[in-house]
Amino acid sequence: MGSSETLQDIMCEFRAGKMSLQGTRVVPDTRKGLVRIGRGEEGLIHFQWLDRGQNIVEDDQIVFPDEAVFEKVTESSGRVYILKFRYDDRKFFLWMQEANADGDSQICRQVNAYINRPMDADAVSIEAEMSHEDTADDDISSR
């Protein structure tokens, strides 16, 4: 079922279709799709798949750092990729729909960088920004 989670900060988007596992084969869903990675309003990283034709989020996975890996499926001759979770059996197969296949490996590196970004580093930078804003407000109010 779809999710209505609105992403506060979109980090990465690329065109990709979903695939379903049927026995030992993956079968493509023929719809045009979009993968979106971003930070939700609660501050967590989401990996979403949208139906581009209807602009509806169908899959929304929260991914914690080092919980999943996005990689090319080496057993396939096509442009098939998998989001594979390390600690359970969740697997999401995708097929790239970007026009230029030369960019697939760059997209793969970007996805892994975003889904595995430490949450603490972001929290520290946010706290630093907030403390800077508080100081600025104090300076203005003391004039």
C-alpha cells in the first residue's frame, strides 16, 4: 500500500521500474517509475518508489545507516539493481529507466552514500546551525 510520507529534503531521484521475484526470476513491472531518496519530516532517510504515471508513492522504506546496500545484480545481463537489507529478508529489485546506462554506477554510488550517511553527523550540523541562530537572535534582541 502507498504511503503519504512527505519528504522534507529530497537528496536523490532517478527513473527506475520495480521488479517482482517469481521463483528464482525477477519480472519487470512495465510502469514508468521513480526512485526518490530523502529525509522525512521525522528526520529519517526514506527510499521511495513512485509510479511516475500517477505520481503516487507505492513503496516507502525507512533506511538506517549500514542497514541496507544498493547494488547491481550480477546474475542479470540487464540494468537490474537491488536494495538489500542486511538484517532481514527485505529485497527490492529495480530496473534502471534512465536513458543513459553510463550513469548507472554513479547513481548506485550516490544511493549508497545517502542511505548510509551517519545520522549523528547530520544531528551535529543541525544543532550547530540552531545554536548559531539562537546567538543571532540574542544579538538582535540586545540592541
